[in-house]
Amino acid sequence: MNRFEITGGGRLHGEIVPQGAKNEALQILCAVLLTPEECIIHNVPDIVDVNKLIDLLAALGVKVKNLGNGSWSFKADAVDVDFLVSEEFKKKGSALRGSVMIVGPLLARFGRGYIPKPGGDKIGRRRMDTHFIGFQKLGASFDFDSVDSFYKVEAKKLKGTYMLLDEASVTGTANILMAATLAEGTTTIFNAACEPYLQQLSKMLNSMGAKISGVGSNLLTIEGVNELGGCSHRMLPDMIEIGSFIGMAAMTKSNLRIKDTGYDHLGIIPDVFRRLGIEVMRDGDDIVIPEQETYTIDKYIDGSILTVSDAPWPGFTPDLLSIVLVVATQANGSVLVHQKMFESRLFFVDKLIDMGAQIILCDPHRATIIGLNRKQNLRGIRMTSPDIRAGVALLIAALSAEGTSIIDNIEQIDRGYQHIDKRLQAIGAQIKRV
């Protein structure tokens, strides 16, 4: 297995361009199954999870063509629905979490959608009830084989209906939304997720001929159509990578320009880092992080300790709480990080404690970080990346630490970050892949 060797303590400098949004890509690429016509998708990130999904689409019979520079052509005019019951499909479909979003398009267009229990980060329970309850409300029959962990939904024709989602699931909303575009009649989805990824998916589907209104709100209305056509779509920059770069610049006391950020789609992210004391300056569509020797965590008006927690959009994304936690280790002040959504996502803090960080893991969901205010540097150690976001948080810690760190299981990082070692080398990081 590959590992990163990182010599920390150096400052970074220059410009870095964020990749296309991973979480948007997993939705957008599944949507090409809704039409037999060609779809051209731009700014597709070259990362493991996305490449696995492209490979799965090709195995389903989608004509896939790499046009270069992050652009791809997809034409689903010869989908082999029988492939869904093959052993090869069970192997490929279980290899990534995003594979669940092929079910909605396949169900809507071909009358059946199957998926094995999908993989992904080991960050706690990630139930899929919302997806399949939504399909059932649209008129599909549902079956779950508990022995093989295989999900099946089937319907001759989906029927539009009203539904109130039990949680504002991003992937659940996307899956139900895609299915509803080809349903008969009108579908109303209340408590829908409204992340920029969903807005982008809705924009793409409308360009294909769908009739979706309420985009950007938690109340979506979809008037079903008989068919959808092709499209050309460009994905947003990855907001999680942008937040990671903000934290990396602060931890390494670096002057860094993050290019082409799609700033207006970042929501509360820049302000959360500002509350940690980091100077985040907007310059057009770029973000500039100047060198800062120290940064002081804000407090509430009554003087109590700041809490940073995740919430559905437009709240703070859970994918950046690992970065916030690491950044706080060298801040002046204390902060409580409350990870509400996943119960295993904070379990990487033992590595940071081994590096010298002052962290109290209160329970599976909460950690209190007492900032060292640069008075004691983190020290390099050997550690293992448990998931995508924790892996990058540990990488940032290693870049700021004294000495050499080794990060094993970097395949987790490669799942979500495109050629991260080469891109960091270009701005001065001492990192190599071994």
C-alpha cells in the first residue's frame, strides 16, 4: 500500500486551483442514465471514487469518452439492465457509496433499479431508508435481501406524489429527484436537501427538459415529463477542498491564493474559518489567505467558548469539521467541535494527541480543542488515514509539524483529492508518495 512521507514545518506559497466537486460529480454522473442522448460534463475530478463510478457506468453499457482536461462524454443509449443481477455488478456497485444514486435514474427510465450495499467511509451508520421510502411513495415495490445485502426497487410507471423526507439527505434527495423527473404527474418533496450540489443537479436536469421548481429551497416541485434530452454541464469547484486549503494555509503560516473558488456557492464556510481567527480575503472569485503568525478563536457575546457544529445547508458541512478541529490545535483559544451526523468521524483525534495536540474527546460526537497558540509545535509521527476527510486533516497536521510524518492507507485520501501530492509539491510542500 502507498503512503505519504511529509516533512513539516515549511511554509507554502503561490496559487492552487480546486478540483471539481466530488459530491456533485457522484450525482451528475448518475443523471446521464436518464437519457439516451449525449451528455458532456466538464470539470470532472480525477479521483478514485469518481473514476470507479465512471467504470461502473461503462460496465452498464454507457458509452464513455474522456475528452481531456476534466471533460467527459456519456451516452446511455444501450444500457444493459440485466447487468444489475451479475456478480460483476455486485462487486463494482459495493465499492463506493455514490453508486446508490444510479438506482433512481434506472428505476425511472427502465422500471427497475438494484444496488448492493454500497461502500464508502467508515464513519458510522449511513442508512439508506430515505432513498427507498421515497421510491416507494412514487409507487415502486421494494425488496431487501438481508443475506446478500442487495436492494431492489421496481415499478412499471412511477406516479408523482407529495412526500416529507424524514431527513434532509443530500444523496436521498438527489436520487428521488432524478426518479421523479420521469414520473407521471407532479411530485412535491418537502424537507429536501438544498446544497449547491442539488442546485447544480436541478440546473442540469432542467437543461435536459425536466420541470423542477423551488431550486435552492427545501421544497421542490417536479412536473414529470416523458423523456429527457442531452446536455452540457460544468461542475462547481469542490468546497471541501477549498476549506481544506484555507485550513492548510493557516496551519503552515502560509500566504496562499486559492483560485476560481465559486465563492458565491461557499455559503457559511469562509465565515466559520474567520471565527477561528483566520484572515480570509475575497479577491474576485479567488480567496487569499495571508501569512499569520497567530490566530485567535472567537467567543460568543457572553464570553463562552465557541461551538462549531454541522447542519444541513445552509449550515456548516460535516465534511469540514475534521479540518476545523486540526486548525484549532494551533489557535489561540478553545473551541468545541460537535459532529452531529456521524458517530465515528472524530475517532482520528488520537493521532493528533500523539502529535502533541490538546484535545478532549468528550464522546463520539464532541471534542474540545485547547489551542497551543504556536507555543508548542506538533511533532511528526506515523499514522493511518481512516477516511477521506480525516486523512486530509492529518496531512495538514503533518505539514505543520516538526520532523517527518508518515501517513499510511492514503488510498482513502486519493478517493477524494486529485493528485494532492503533486499539487502540494507545486506550492512548496515537502511531500512524497512512497
